[in-house]
Amino acid sequence: MAVLYINEKQKEGHINAEIYGHFSEHLGRCIYEGLYVGENSDIPNVNGMRKDVVDALKEMQIPVLRWPGGCFADEYHWKDGIGPKESRKKMVNTHWGGVVEDNSFGTHEFFELCEQLGCKTYVNGNVGSGTVQEMSEWVEYMTFDGVSPMADMRKANGHEKPWKVDFFGVGNENWGCGGNMTPEYYGNLYRRYQTYVRQYSNDAPIRKVCCGPNSSDYFWTEGVLKTCFANPQPENAHGYMDALSLHYYTVPNEWDHKGSATEFDDKEWYRTLAKALYMEELINRHGAIMDQYDPDKKIGLYVDEWGCWFDVEPGTNPGFLYQQNSMRDALVAGATLNIFNKHCDRVKMACIAQLVNVLQSVILTEGPKMILTPTYHVFHMYKHHQNADLLHSYLEGNKTVGVDEENQVPLLNESVSIDADGVIHVTVNNLSVSESAPVEIAFMELKPSEVKASILTGTMHAHNTFDEPEQVKETAYTDFEIAGDRIKFTAPKCSVISFTIR
Ligand code: AHR
């Protein structure tokens, strides 16, 4: 038996809502079909945005959305995506399937979508193939409230008032698809480009995101930070940045044969989870480099691309990255979000890739049909952690499980928070494919008077399809007992459980 000790008096940091963020790129059927169908579509929509998808995302409490990429961001020229749709330029999406991008979803549409979702906006600029002027004008177009060439153009295009850009990424993966740069070269470009990301409104400052590393590229983190912290001016004492990004994908095998989303054995299950849990080491080690430059942790680590990356579904366009989503994805999501919560002193945002129909999506669509994936349910079950305070928690008697020595994972994984109303939220995962796990939750002093819970569980391959959309879904969980200051339960194999405790 494991005991989950919770010290309800020991708050360990604030869990930014943005840790539960999402990413949408002009890739495959994420934007087009997944989110945007156009006003003339038979699929119910509001100003072109799919109503079913928007409603589901609001229910999940999506806090922030990153757009337009990804690799696409560094070949995106924003002026192609404004003005009358019929005269917008068409381009080839060279990164993703070589399809025609007609730019019918652009800046105005992105802000319309975020307004409907009620979420914050994270716009990613183009450093790889764009100019400083282009980036600076985009910021002026979006955020300047006055008379200026770009603000006037926005007004002429039908939007009188500026929008709020909460976060702005200065390039994406500039070590790779965003220009194949060296850390020093990018660091200098970052200093230069970010200078012209002007703060036009004191009430709504834009938080600037510097392109950080891929996975364990500590050389990049060190090189970029060293460059950005060289001779900083007093007002830029934080290396000119509010955040540094980190990208890490969970690939069960190798990049040239990643593995199927729904067909895998126990060994691959544990290997996938072990690789997902590697996120903790990445946060610790990149965080340790950041600590050298920013000991007060003023710069956030934004894990703005993460999730499972499998082979595409058979018969689909390899450039569209469309994959199914099973209980394995649910456990990857649950365990990773628990890690982010526990590192909320440094991890201030995370965006799972990608929102709809691409990689580890929370929603899949097929024509007018929509399904919620197991990953959706995890985000829904974890939403109470958003803007809560992390509580100290510790699992005693936890053991490891796995089929080989290299890929052992902890049987249980958890995080705990307390919200503004004093309600405690516990999310606990059983990572085993075969073993249920008896657990007791023990508090310092609290005697729980009211406990509610929900569970997501199924066989390891369980997933939802358009014919059977509710194979995996969140259900009420009542199989626990309150005994004094303890809550006793047995977490079924392969499960995610969320408790609300008063
Ligand atoms: O999410 C798919 C791609 O993965 C993104 O475009 C890129 O940033 C990353 O390599």
C-alpha cells in the first residue's frame, strides 16, 4: 500500500493556468476543418469557428492558445492573412504536406477564435524568414490604439480597437526549422527582434518568449542565455526575455519508426511513459542553467510544445500528423501535467501539441463529427489546478513497475493543489497496465468532510472512435472510504483519478 501524505499548510508555488495551454498550427486539419470551417459551412459555426469544438474547449477551460506555429510560424507572412478573403495570397505550406494555404484564417480570425474561447493569446512571430520590420509592424497592427499606418490598416480591415497579445514568441525552433541557427547567432537576433516588439499599452504588456532548446540541448540553453545576458541594460536585466521555451516530444521508438498510436505491447507502454517522465529531468537541468542567470526565477520556462508523437494513422497524409489517442496518451498527459504542477516555480506555461487533429490532440474531427480524446478528459479533470497553489505532497511506499530494467516507471504519480476557496484537488495516476494500487491519502490536520472524485480508466489500448465515441470517458468515482483524516481507495490499473476534497 502507498500513503500519499499531503501537507495542506505548505503551499509551494502558484500553478499558472497557462500550464494547461494548447498549440494550434497551420498543419494538416488543425486550423482548417478542426477549428475553422468558414461561415458558409454546413457545420454549425459562429463566424466560421466550429461551434461543437469551441463549446468543448470552453468546457475544458482552455487558458491560452499558441498560433500560427510551429515551423509554419517562420515562413508565415502575416500580411498575407488580412483583408478581404478572396484577395488573400495563396501559399504552399512547405513544411506540412505541401498543400495550398489560402490564408483564410489569419490574424483577425485568430483573435475571434480566442475571444470565443475566452482564452489568452500567444502569437508566434517569424524570425527565420521574416524581417524585423515585418515583426514590428505585426505587433503595431495587433496592439496599437492610435493613429499609425498599421493601426489604420487594422481599422480599415474592420477592427477598430487593438487586441490584447498576451505572449509573443520571437521565432520558433530557430535551432532547426526556424533557420538552423547557432545559439549565439539566434541570441543576438533575439536581442534585436525583441527590441521592436513594442509595448504600446502599459495596461497590457506583451510577454516576450525567447526560443529555447529542443529536448536535452543544454548547449543551446547556455549559449542563448549567455548571449542575451551579455551587457544587459538595467531595464533588460532579465536578458530581454520573460520566458524561454522548451520543446520535447514523447516518441516511443525512433523518429523514423515512431510506433502506432493504438497498437503497442506492454514494453512499449512503459517505454513511452518512461520517456514522458523524462520531462522532469529536462526541467531540472534546463532550470539549473536558467538559475545561473536568473536565480529569482523571473523568467518562465514555457514548455510550449509537448506530447506524444506517433506514426500517422494508416492511409492519412504523412504531412498531416493525424494520430489516434488512447489511454496511454491519457497517462502521458496526466503524469506530465503532475510534473508541471510540481515545477510551477519555473514552468509558467505549457502547450500540448496540438489542439485538434494533429499529434496528441484533445479533439478529433471527421466532417461534422467530433470526438473527445482520453487526453481531453485528463485536461478536464485537471482544470481545477489552474490558478491554484501547489501543496506539498509525498508518496510513501510507491514502487516501480515495468517489463524491463531500463523502462521502470513509478506505479503512482500525483500532484496536489489548493484553490482560492480552500478546496483541495488531488490528481493521481496508476501507470501500471496490470496492477491495481491501494492508496491512503493522509493530511497533516484536515479531516475531510466532503470528497468527490472522477476517474478515467480502460484497457491500455482503449480509445474513442467516430463510431464509438464514448469508449473512454470521465465518470464519477465513488469507490473510496473516508476514515478519520484518511481517504482510502484502490486505483485501478491504467487510471487517472481526480479528487476534490473539502
Ligand atoms: O508540432 C509539430 C512541429 O513540431 C512544430 O511545427 C515544430 O515546432 C516541432 O518540431
